[in-house]
Amino acid sequence: MAEKLLEVENLDLIDIINLIGNRPYPMQEYIKEYIEEIKESKRLEEEQKLLKAKEAQEKLEAGEKAEENKKENDVSVKNNEEVEKDEDNKEKENEKKTK
């Protein structure tokens, strides 16, 4: 039990039962219901954690994709600017030649 407490801060009844086993006598009905509620609560908590992790991963991937698209767009704009600059230089050269 001490090792488990080093892993987690609190132990609930389910953790204790898992560690040392069932009681030597039957549990009262209200305790069984309480245990089922705890199990359901833990299951829902785990589902929420997984959902949040999935959403965070999707946001991260979307952010990375947006950053990649921005870089590609910046390169494209830069290439267009270079092409326009080259065309302007050619025009200036042609003007100088005609004068």
C-alpha cells in the first residue's frame, strides 16, 4: 500500500480492495453501490482525459500545419517578389539600351 501511495496522493476504497483484496465478509449494499459510483466516475474521468489529450493533439497538429502553410506562402511571396524584381531590372536594362 505504501508503494501505491508513493505513486498517487490518495487511495480510495477501490484502490484498497485492489491492493489487499475483498473483505472476509460480504459488503453491505450501499457500499457496493458506492463502489460502482466510484468506478463510473473514474471511467468518465479517464474518458475526459483522453478526449482532452486528443483535442490538444489536434490543435497542435493544426498549428503545425498552419505554420507550414505560412512558410510555404512566405516562400511563394518571396519568389513572386524576386520574379517581379527581375522583370523590373530587365525593363530598366531594355530602357537603357533603347536610349
